[in-house]
Amino acid sequence: MPELTVKEDENAWWFLLSKGKLVALDKGDLIPFGCISELPFPGDLTNNKRLLGKYQDQPCYLVDLPEPVDVGIGEYVGLRSLLGRIDDLLFDMAGRAFQISLFYKTHQFCGQCGQNMNPIDWEIAMKCYHCQHRAYPRVSPCIIVAIRNKKKILLALHSRHHKDNYPVYTTLAGFTEAGESLEACVEREVFEEVGLKVKNIQYVSSQPWPFPHSLMMGFIADYASGEIIVDPHELVEANWYDIDNLPLVPKHGTIARKLIEKTLKRCR
């Protein structure tokens, strides 16, 4: 991306990242906002910056810090901790900051010839000038689906959540394979994870999911046939839950929660 000059009186959103964590304020919008002259940044902090885009018509900058420094305005937090605490579009911008930061860190060398990669000065990309290979930030398409069976919804406890103090039960999800449509992926993932067939597959919406670089495509579907047989590599358990007796489900701000709520309305 081109070298950026930030005016002293320019208001902007600042995404300060270091070692996988983001500087967040303890009040207000959580994400630092304002002009450089009003924010207590160390003098050279904003030299390593990249323009991410705009939020509420104001520029958003990524500042990638090799080591955490005391910026005097907040603390370093994980991205997940901001779910449901900031506006969805601002969260997406924070996720974009994480993904772009990760991209530059993991593409220092060419995957084709092994030579050094260099940032392109007019787009978010890295190029090897030895073999001309160019790389862009990775985006991995995934499906996520909520399944209805009359007045019940299928919810599962994933392996990565079962040791949590308050385990979260959620919908099924999985990565799309090469040469596979999204609808075919829904059918395959559901059958692989719980042994069920589904029908009436409907697309709902999508959500960037920067953990680390997924794009979640959300669907709802109806149960068609089969008995639940859990894949132990993916799930601890899966069951049909009555809509008035649900376990702990994902936070607001997640596409899983959106699909669950949409399915509950259909059940009612």
C-alpha cells in the first residue's frame, strides 16, 4: 500500500496490534478514535501504518507493533472479547486488521521459489520479484447451518468447547472443499458430523470470521432423515433441543446466534 501521511488534525480509527492482541479502551467505543495530536501515542508509533478502509466515513489505520508498548490509552485484548461489545461493522474492521496483519507476517518468503517477498505499494499483496509470484490475504469459505426438526433445533458441543467452564452449544459448520458448491458442502458436513440428511437448504447471510481467515456462509435447513451419529473427531455431543429449553448458545454478534434465532422463529 502507498506510504500514508496522516494529518495532525485528521480524525481516524486506530487498530493497534501486537502479538495477536488489540489495544482497546475501557470506555466509549473501545477502539481508539481521534487525531494523533490528541491521542497519547509514542512519537514514532504510527510510522508503521496501513489504511484498512473507512468506518462511519472516517479512515481506519492498522498499526502493527512488533512488541507491545504502553500506549497510555487502554489494554491489549483478544479479538473475541470484543464480540457483541462493539458495532458489527467496527468488529469486522477489527477482524480485517487482524487478518491483514497475519497476512504480512506469514508471507515474508515466496511459496514458489523461497525468495523474499515484498509488499505491493498500491494494494494489499506481497510479490516475489525473483519469480513474479504474487500472494493475497487468504480467505477460507465455510458453511454454517442451523437445522430444524418440527419444534426442535439441532445443537452440538464442539470438541474445542467442551472443557470450557460454560460450554457453548452451537450450529454445525465446516470448510468448503475444492470443486464443491456451498449447498453440497452443507449436505456433506451435516452427514459427516451427525449422520443426518437435510432438505430445504436456504442461504441467509455471511459473516467474515477472522479466526484466523474464514468467511462464514450461513444457511438454515430442515431435517430429512437419519439418526444422530456424532463424529467424535469433531463433536462431543449433538442433540435436538426444544426451543424453550436451550443450552448456552453463542453470543449476539455471531452468525451462529443469528441462524439459531431465525430457526427458533421458524419453529414458533
